[in-house]
Amino acid sequence: MHNFIDKQGLPFYYIMVRLMKTSLFAAHRQPLFWGRQQAHISHTHQRTRSCIAEMHIAVVFWSYILLIMEIKSKAILTRIITTIIILLITITLSLLSYSMLWKSEEEYCWETLSDSAESISREITVRMEDNHSILSLAAGTLAQGDAILGSPKEIIGHLNEYRDMTMFSRIDVIYPDSTILLYDGRTMTSDNVSFEDMINYGDHMSNRYRDVLTGRESIFLGMPVMRNGEPLAVMVGVIDCLDLTNYFQPSVYDGKAKCMLVDRTDGNVILDGISHTFGNIHSFGDITALKGYEGSDLIDGINNAQAGVIAYRTEKSGGNRYMYYTPVHGTDWQLLVMVEDEQVFARHQDLRRSVIAVAIVEALAILFFMTINLISLYQLSRSKTSSEQQLHKTTTLVECVTELSSYSNINHAINNLLAIINRYFDGDRTYLFDIDYENQTTSNTYEYAAEGITKEIDILQNVPLSSISTWLEAFRQSGLFYISEIDHDVIRSSNTYEILAAQGIRSLIAVPLLHGDVITGFMGVDNPRKNYDDLSLMSSVQFFLTEALNRKDTHDALTQMSYTDTLTRLHNRNRFNYVCDKHLRHYPDRVGVAFFDLDGLKQVNDTLGHDAGDQLIITTADCIRSMFSGNSYRIGGDEFAVILPGVSEEDFEIQVDRVRKLMKKNGISAAIGISWHEKCTNIRQQLKEADERMYVEKAEHRRIRAMAAENLSADDGTNQS
């Protein structure tokens, strides 16, 4: 057993370090930040690094303790106690790291639900204001001239033109004799309808009621039709409560989050995205709040139009649910956005099992290698020099591993790691090469050169793969490549000899970087002067280095994905929010912002299909990208934004005008609002200015379309006459 350990260069404390780091990377590689905002990615990564750093300290400390004990102590009881302590530290830190990540995910859940609720709340407010404005416009049109006295067919035809621009399932007219003109031209009377009461209510939104025509739960917007202060009729825009789910639904958690809309005046649910049963919110009064949320009073918070959170157990499914509630501005409604815990923590179910498995494996592994350590204790104690060398190698390995985990900038960490390895071998250069099998080349990606040694990284790009064919074959057969003397080991006429001799390389050691069984690159040291007879350090470091590079590639890919809109390839809302936050911290000069809101997307989707709607969105994005590439964002289904710093007001307006003309050329109609500031001290305020101007233009577009529709209707009437 002693010979085996000496040949492999893996005493107990060295193997323990490698096993510990392997378990850490297994947990660290779990998909902790798929689809998350960048701020949450950084937050979780910081906590994980802190836990890893603590574990590294423990590993280094106990490695030194074990070495001293190997040399000076032979007490088996001490070995057992030490093993138990290391085991407890390992399991405790693993569970602590898991608990911190679980808490971080819960905090992210509240942020996600809050953002979704605020977005839906704003959309509800805007849509209800639009419905009110359109119904008011229809009422005003009816009150002009003798229109209110026209035939039912003319009135219904007029109202149906406006209905298509709203969420109303129909628009009825109530006359002073309490007769009701229905959407299809029929008339009816109802004992439950009082014209006088409706006039007294004025403009108002009703509570939930059961519609006498459809038998479905509905609400309506009532609006008197007045002429010279005298009531002529009451217009009633009816909204089917089931239809509300088509307009307002959360998109977070892959669309599996749900929302409800509650009328605070009576507690009735008017939008039920869960069961569509439209009960009453007071039925939530007996829910069982989860630990930590016992003080949350959902009913009291809703009645007092407050915003808050609560987590509770659902009796029907037996699971837990997370809910964020907030008032809807300008209404008596309260919005509730909720998601099941299985969706919140879906990404961590595998992690939970992994942590338990890792803890068990670590315990068994430590006990196993402790047994090996006890068997080889006597032999190791006789070789102080060998122990010192092993300690130096272990310390260097821990230093390398710690270096890879101590920096958020992986490039900086890798350069430092190469410096550590170069000092260990006392070499001229230490470097990494990446292999491109598609182009059959290899390139130097990282390099550390000792003082006085020229760096060669710039000239070692796209080197033909055939130049290192001997290396690759050695990697596959023995897992390393070693040249003790170039004149002895390399054929002088070969391309390899020319490359090495040109750099002054007389000897080198190299190990492959593997992804599975595929060699993706290699790490090498030129002209090593120390420790070149033991390459176990290089073999161990390449494992951690490969993990770090894979983690970097994954992080870069996830960051790019989280910042890109998949349909248009513009930046998405995540990137938009990130840029806004950056400008809030650092004030840029001469900033132009613009909002674009497509007209008629819903009509295209309804008439031509969603493929046509997607193509309209893509064409719009291409128009915006043509002038604002890299500074344009898709922030909603049919909403786009531009934030362009360092531009003059005149140039910015010219660029926006070119986009407008390009859209017009492509048959695209969009409302545009812009704002330009010499000094952007509050990007949110500037965005609000552009947004308000965009809505002014959008309202003008609606007015023009309404007038065009009215003129068309008048022309049709004249032609019929």
C-alpha cells in the first residue's frame, strides 16, 4: 500500500483535498441561475464563493494537522477524532451552503412575483383607462345630433365598431324607460335594471354579477349619455370575467404562475387564473401560513389596499404556495400573483438530493482514506523529506484550487493559477492551449512568463493541429506529454522541433484538458527545473481547471441568453433593467431615449395568425436595429425601447425619424415617444417622459382611426341613401 501511494503521489490529505473540491464543484455546477436576472446570479455566486472559501480554509488547516500527526503521533484514537471533526465540518458547510442557496431562491421568488405583479397592475390600469376612454368617445358620438334617436341597427353598428377596440364582450344601451338595447339589436326589460339608479351612479365599474344573457360571472362599466345636461341613455360595457384571463396572466416561471383579481368592496374574485370558480377572498381567511409568515394577514392587507407577501399551505393540492398581493392603481381591485413551491424550487430538487449524496460519499471516502492513512502511517513517518514534498504539493494544490474559487473574474484567477504552477516547477512559461477540431488548429489562450522571459502567446495562434500530433497521441496513451531534452526526444526535422527551438524550449511537461473523453486543450510548462519528476500536481490541477473553464463558458452563455430576446435577437428586458440601473449609478451625458409601441399587433394575430404577428415584431425590431444596433431593447410583446448615450439631440431625432420612415416604408404603424437630456441624472424619469409622449401619440392614433371609422360609416350611410 505504501508503494502504491508513493507512486501515485496521493497521500490521504492530498486525496481528501481533491475529493472535497470534487464535491464542491458537483454542487456548484447545479443550474442555480438558469433564466434569472443578472443581479440574482451575482448574489448567489457571491454566497457560494464564501462557503467554498470557508471550506478551503478548513481543508488547509486540517491538512497541516494531519501531516504533523502522521510524523509525530501514532494514537489511533486521535486519528478517529480528527476524522469525525473533518466529517462534521464538511457536512455542516455543505448543508449551510445548501440552506443559503435555498433562502436566496425564496428571496428571488418574491422579487419575481413583485415585478410580475407591478407589470400586470400597470397593464390593468392602462387597459381599463383605454376602455373608459373608448366608451366615453362612443357615448359622446351618440349624444351628437339625433344619433341617439336613430334605429337600433344603426346604434348597434356604431357601438360594435368601438367594442372591437376594448375588452367588452358587448355594449348595451339602457333607455329612460329602463328598456335595454342589446348588442344584436334586440330589446329587453329587466326588473333588476333601473335607469335612474344608473344615472345616479354616473361613470362607474360594477361589482361582480351573473349576466342574465350568458349566465356567466361578469362586470360592467356604466356611462351615462348626456346632452345639454339631460340624460338620454346609459351605455353599459360588459366584461366577461372568464375573458380577463386572456388579457392578464403572469409569464414568469415558464407561465406556471397564476393571478387573481379581487374587488375590495365585497371581496368577490373577478379574475381567477387558478380554478375559474370566482369565489370570495374571505374564503382565504382560514389558510395555514408557513413558518416565518404567521404574522401576515392576507384579508386585512387586501381590505386596506396594501402590498404584501404570504406563503401558505394549500388544502386542495397539499403543497405550498407563494403569493404577492398589491392594489391596482385607480380601481377598487387587488391583484394577487402566486406560484406553487414546486415551481419556485424546481431547479433545486436535484441539488437537495445531491447535497445528501455528497455528504454520505464524503463521509465514506474520508473514513476509507483514513484507514489507508493508518496503514501507511509508519512508513510515512520515516520519510520526513517525502512528507515535506507532499505538503508542499498539497499546499500548492490547495492554493491553486482556492485561486480558482476566490475571484469572480475567471481570467484573472487562471492567470494567477498559472503563476503558482510556474513557481512550483520553476519554469520559464506556463500556458493553456485550446484545440479547435473543426479548423484543425490549436491556439494559446492563457500564458504566464517568468521575469525576463518573452511571452509567445501572440504568435502561437491557429497553429496546425498536425504540429502536436505526437502530443495528442501521448495524452491518449499515458495522460501526459514529457520532453526531458529536446535534442534527445524530438526529431530535428519535425515541425515540433522548429516551434520549440524557436522559443528556446529545451524541456517541457504537459497534461491534457478533458471534457469527458475528448481532449479540448492542454496545459504545459516550459523548461521546468524543479519537481518535474512528479506530475500528479499537474494532473490534479487540470481537473479543477477544466471545471473552471466549463463554468466560465456556461456562465457566459447563460448571461448572453438572459440578455437576449429569442424572437428578435434584440436585448431583452433583463438587459434593459441592467442598463437602467447602471445609468442610475453613473450619470451619462447627452442621453436620448425612445419608446416604440406597435399599433394593430392584436388585430394581425387575430386575422392573419401569430406567425404573421411574430413577423411584424421581427420586422419592427430590424427597423429599430438598423439605427440603434446594440442600444435597442424589446421590453414587452409589442413594446421596444432605445437608450443611446453620447448623442446630440439633433442626431438622435434624425435617427428616430429614419426609423419611423423605415417602419412606414414597411407598412408598420407605431406610436413613438422620445426624450433627450444633456445630463441624465435620473434615467427612470427620462424614460417616463418618453413613455408619456408615446402614449400621447398612441391616443392620437386611436383618435384618427376612430374618426376614419366614423367617416367611413357616414359614407356608407350616404351611399345607402
